[in-house]
Amino acid sequence: MNLDKTDTVIAAISAATLLAAIGMIFDVWQAVYYAIPAFVLLFMLLGSLNARDEWSPRALVPVLGLWSVLAALFVAAGMLAGSSAELGGLPASTGIFLYLVWPISTVGAPLAYAVVYSRWLAPDLPTAESAPSTPQ
């Protein structure tokens, strides 16, 4: 049995889902909480595979950059959970999500994928001239 990159990423997504489900069943919030950055990385890696099942180092830079920022913010929010520190009038962990994670993920993730698409995925798509025409 020969596993390609897609199979490996799907297996990793399944493993992360299983760990998150175990965390939900046994009330281990860390297993559920830290599965979110893992899902972000794995789904973005899956989305940046081209038709030949390859990754480009140029295409992985925005994916890994966005993931490292989000993962660092998740760790910071996790460390500040339960503290009395405030950020923007909210508990610090909530403030990190409201003021940093949410804007970065809603604006940064689509921009990162647009960069990946334009640098790496778009050249694999057939152009209108090379696509087979369908009779009408």
C-alpha cells in the first residue's frame, strides 16, 4: 500500500478528529482546544496540494506563516485563561480571540490561500483555450 501526501494529510485529520473527540468525551478541554490550530494547518496543507500531489516551498510559506501566528495566539490565550489580565476591557484570553485571532483568521486565511492559488495552484488549471470544448 502506497500512501501519497493526500492520504497522509487525511490520516492526520482523522487522528486530530479522534483526539478532539476523546477530549470531548472525557472533558479534556486542551485536546479540543489545541485541535483547532492542528485542523487549520492540516486543511490548509490539503488545500495547497497541487494536481500532482506536491507542495511548493513558495506556496507553503504563507500557509506555515499564518499557522504559526495562529498557533502562537492559541498558546498565549490558553496560558492566559483564568488570569485577571485584561485586553480591551475583556479577559485577556477572550481579547486575544476577539481582537487578534478572529481578524487574522477571517482576513489572513483567505489572503494566504489566494497567494497559494496564484503562485502554485492556478498554473495546473486548464485555460479556456486548452480545455476541451463541449458541444451545445
